[in-house]
Amino acid sequence: MHTINPVQDVRVPHLYDGSNTMALDGFPRNSLPVSMAALGCRQPPEYFGIGPALTPPESIAADDAKSEPPEGDLDTEFNSMTSAVIINRARDVLNAEAQSLNAVSALLSMDTFIPFIRIMHQCRGHIILTGIGKSGLIAQKISATLASTGRPSFFLHSAEALHGDMGRITRRDVVIALSNSGEGPELSQIAKSLKATTFRIDEGSSDDEYVDSPFCGAKFLLITGNARSSLARYADAILSIGDMAEACSFNVVPTNTTTAMLALGDALALCLFEVLSGRRYSIKTFANFHPGGSLGKKLVRVQHVMSPCGSLVQTTDTLRDVISTLDSNSSGKHSNVVIVDTSYRFVRLFTDHDLRQLLLVRYPDGTSISLDDPISHSIFCFLGQPHHTLYTLNQKMLVGDAHRIMENRGLEMAVVTDERQFPIGILNK
């Protein structure tokens, strides 16, 4: 049995501590001072007793420790001082990323942006986005935005492209690579393949048996922070975000650069959609690409989601007819009836709540409204009160616009009419 001494604490100084050295008074955190010779193992290498400039050897235990938070992190007390520091740091990050967008905006010019977007606009195939790591995730979002605005697009994983997915690319496509450094080996191989004019069919072919590449002619565009990188040599057009520092204190976590690339992709997509494709695409086209979800519901016409009006009541009918129609039109918790004139043009929407209020009305002589009086005599003055102002929605209106109008006016439901003011349905909020 070997005696195991307790592991001494390893102090890792904070970034803003004045010290530049790391005290290692004892063994590294994930090691134990066990006699290796007694276990029949070789003596540990020299770095078990060296300074902080070198790192301990990798091991399974070390890998497991990497995924766990430091011991002190879980005991952090969120007092007022700590909370204030967190808020200030969060604001610093947001301000830094906002400044990165201003920097990219200042870099835009007709000499760079116009050739880039012209190639995208003239694409008769797919606009293919590719990238590795965080840039790849941004590329996926840009591709999704292009597709949702009517530009056929998909994301191609750079590593998968080198193992068969290059076959997705055709001569009519445009490939846009995202790389802050512009030096990724996978992207470089893709660029070389796109620009290769010929390739050999198989290993048994002679050196002169070459055919045209199936993707020869595809355009290669680059969004990068290094316009003089190796990838830039293959690009037909380049958009540079400049040599941009990250919001991370160590300048390693992709933050400012990915935000800049994402915003630049949005600018390209919206310029294509709103300026260059205005004659072919519209909000109706955008709605066709979003048939589901809350966004899809807002982009459909009112006529496609409205409910039937039910039975109508004319102003010449009696209050008794209104009550009977309210009962027949009842659905769920509420019932309503649409009142029209003799030409069947919309007059008012009458609800069961209105009926309860109406029955409380008393004339100066103490009498109440008769159930057999015509609507025009018995309740028309009641319906003319300010809170019964006429509200109608056009059947061609978008549901999102209709809901905003109803919300601003405090309406739970509204009558939908056609161009002749004939009621054709009811829209519920």
C-alpha cells in the first residue's frame, strides 16, 4: 500500500491579476504523487516537476477534467458587486460587436460588394455556402436566409465535400466560402477542385485521358478577414471584414468576426430579395416559402383563415330575430351576429355581450326595449355608441397586419368584407 499525499491547490491567476506567473507548489492538479518505480512503471518524465510554461501530459483523467467546471465556479456568489461586473462585461461584448458591424459597413465599396453580389444575382443554379467550425454555422444561417427569400441555396460541409459531396456542385452554381483566416485546408482543396479544368477518370487511365470537370465553371466567392490569404487566390470575388479583433478577452473565441459575417450575409440576401429581385419576388413569394409556423400564419391572406359569418340579420328584422340568430350562430364561449342593411352591406357586429347590455336599457318613461321592435328602431341608437365604431377588414389583407389593427383597437374579432362591403367572414384574434 502506497501512501498518497494530498494534492496541493493550483492557483490559476485571473487575466487581470498583476502576476504573470503561475505557482505550482507541488504536483499538477490531475496527478498523484505515487511511486511509479514501485508499480513497475518507468519514472515520470521531467515535466512533472517543471514550471508553468509546459503542460502536464494528456490522459483520460485530464480529458474528463476539461469538461467539468473549475471547483470554485459552482460556489460563486451572485452578490451585487459580482452582478454589476457581469452586466458591465455583457455590455462590453455587445458594444464590441456593434462596433464590428460599423467597421464592416465602412469597408463596403462598389469595387468589392457589387462584383460579389452580381455573381450571386446571375447564378442560375444553387448558391452553396460552405465553411468549417463557427464560420460553418454562420454559413448555414446565410444559406437558410437566401432560400427563404427565393434563392435556391444549401449548405455544404467542407469536410464532407472532400469525401463525395463535391458531386452536389454543378457548373451553374456559386460556392461561397466563409473563413476568417482564409487558410483552411478543406476549403483550399475545394477551391482547387473548383478551379481545376480537367481531372483523370481513374487510376488505369493514361496521363492524357482527362475530361472536363463536372463543376468546372462554378464561381467561387470568399467572405474572409484576410483578403491576402491562400483562399483569396482562387476567389472570383472577395468580401473582407478586415483584420478584426474578437470580443473575447483572449482574442480567440469567434464573436466579432462571426457577427460581422452573419450581418454581411443578411445584407447580401436582402439586397438580392428587395432590390435585384423586386420584379420577380414579393411578400407573396416570401409567404409561399413559409407556409407553417407563426410567421407563415402572419403572411397568409385574411380570406384563407377567417371563419364563416353564419346567419345574417337585416336592420328590418326584430330583436327577437337577433336573439334567435345569436343562438344558431353560437360556437364556443361566444356568439355573434352580423347586421346588414337591406342591400346586405355591413352595418354592425352584434355579440351576446351587446345583447346583455341592451336588455338593461330603459326609456325615460321606465319601459324597456320591445323584442318585437325592428332593429332600426330598438337598438340602432345603442349600436351607434362610440365603442361600437365600424371596424372591417379587407379579405386581401395579410393576417399579421389585421392582427396588429385589431390589437391597437382592442378588438377580439372583426368582420371581413369584400370590395362591395358585403360581409364574408369573421377573423378572431
